Amino acid sequence: MILYFTGTGNSRYVARKIAEEINDEIISINELIKHESTEELISTDRPFIFVCPTYAWRLPRVVTDFIRKTKFSGNNKAYFIMTCGEDTSKAINYIQKLCNDKDWQLKGMAEVIMPENYIALFDVPDKETSNKIIEESSHLIYKIASDIRDEKDFEIVEPSGFGGTIKSGITNIAFYKFIVHAKGFYSTKQCIGCGKCVDLCPLNNISLKDKQPRWGNKCTHCMACICGCPTKAIEYKNKTQTKERYYLK
Ligand SMILES: Cc1cc2nc3c(=O)[nH]c(=O)nc-3n(C[C@H](O)[C@H](O)[C@H](O)COP(=O)(O)O)c2cc1C
């Protein structure tokens, strides 16, 4: 069973490719969280395969919380596939700990480089570069799918050095404390009040007031609202006005 979380489509794309290759069922964690079905039992006799973005060199906190809260049964094997713009540093250590706590056998963690989507802090690649990155990911995605099909362990990810320990450790904690807030988001005159941002927000953190989006305090910086807006009417502080949006359908 493939369970994916996504902000801007990269992880959904990878999850779908794997599902096609291994002919397995696919479930959106976004939908489960959105409909508050996170504590229900999820059961399969095939391995659990989690696909999600990397946030500050670890699993997104929202995914870790989902896994911790939800009851899983039927088998105890888990694969983790993290899409990322660059690297996952020591995310593997935290995944191993999560698996130990869940009594799961970790069959491996793989990182798949996909286009950077963190528009609030960085530039995202142009269309041509994004397409090239996506195309280049296919070889690895097929290898991942083939290993899962054969129930093989993934090749071990080279452990990163001390820099990685800092990034996945203290920097991750500081990142959630100081950066991950909805405060900087606002809509512009281009907003047509369509509510797409409300639908896309996995945490139900956006509501419409007078046909304009209002953000609550549960934001996880997934970038779905700003990148998925059909009229490019959402901005973040003064960081995004001139930037292209990135969203993979
Ligand atoms: C809040 C946030 C934090 C991120 N942190 C990292 C990171 O630590 N390392 C990295 O390589 N990419 C990082 N990225 C980039 C995403 O992990 C990457 O673009 C991913 O494929 C997006 O997946 P999605 O489209 O399924 O949401 C970050 C993106 C966001 C929005």
C-alpha cells in the first residue's frame, strides 16, 4: 500500500509511478488528514510504502504525526521514499527511530531528487529545468519499484557527515519554531475567490472570508496554496512577487 503526502505534486507523481509499476493501491495522506480519518486502522498484507517531500532534512512533521497517530496492521514492513530538491541529510536516523517505535522493519529509505518547490525561501527551477529533473528521476523510480516488487531492501543511503546531523537535528527544530507559520501569506487583487486554496490545504488551515482566503495557525509550509492558485493571487511576504510557481499535476 502506497501512502503519499504532497504539497505541490512531486511526491504524488512518484507515488503514482510506483503504484503503476507494482500494481498496488495508493492512498493520499492529505485526504486522510483533511477528513480527519487519521486514527483509523490502515491494513494491508503488502508493505507500507510512504512517499513524501523532505522538510528541513526530515520527514514533514505532519507525516510523522500522522504515522504515530494512525493504527496500521496486516504487515510490519515499511519503505520510505523522500522526494527532495537536494538532500535528506540524516532523515534516515529519524525514520529508523519511527520504525522502531512502530515495531516496523525498515526495508529502506530512498531519496528522489525532484524540482525544488520551496518558493517562500528559494527560487524554483524554470519549466524546462523542472521537466529535465523529472525525466532524470524515472530511472531511480523504476529501480525503487523493482526493489519493492522483489521485497528487497533498498541500497543503503550514504550517511551524511556532521553537517547533516546539524541540519536534520537542531536546524530542523529551529525551522519549525521560527519559520513555519502562515503569517506571511496573503492574497492579492488577482484573487477570484474560487476556493482552490481551501481545497488544496491539507490541514484545513484556509477559509474564505468575503471570498478572500484567511490563514489559520496550522500551516506546515507545504506550498500547495501559493503554487496551486490558478490566478497566481497568493504571495508570501516580499519573497515571491517575481517568482514562477511550481505545481506538478
Ligand atoms: C517547507 C519545505 C522544506 C523543504 N526542505 C527541504 C530539505 O530539507 N531538503 C531538500 O532537498 N528539499 C527540501 N524541500 C524541497 C522539497 O522537499 C521538494 O521540492 C519536494 O519534492 C516537494 O514535494 P511535493 O511536491 O510532493 O510537496 C523543502 C520544501 C519545503 C516546502
